[in-house]
Amino acid sequence: MRVCVDGGSCVGHGRCYDVAPALFEDDEEGYCVVKGDGSVPDGQADAARRAVALCPERAITLAE
């Protein structure tokens, strides 16, 4: 499973890195970026799905 963020759609609500800090962080301007290469480690799939569901702009996608 891989997670991806559309940087053009993100407006910086921060819900993603609040619910999945192992997967996301904010950049210097407060927008979401994926940590690492986007691979979702074991045990983080539920957090990744929550981040997708909570993003108001639908900027986060998962590929299984």
C-alpha cells in the first residue's frame, strides 16, 4: 500500500499528520508531505485510511 498527497489540492488543515504522524508531516509552509517514499508500513494502514477520510480537499490517495 502506498499513500500520495496532491500538493496542489492540500490547503494545510493538518488532519493527516494529526491522525497519522508516522506517515505525514508538514512542510515549511504548513502543507502536508508524505514521509519517506509513501509506502505504508505494517500497522499503519488504518491510520492511512483515516487520513484519507478526514482530508476535506481529498488531497490524499491510497493505492493498494
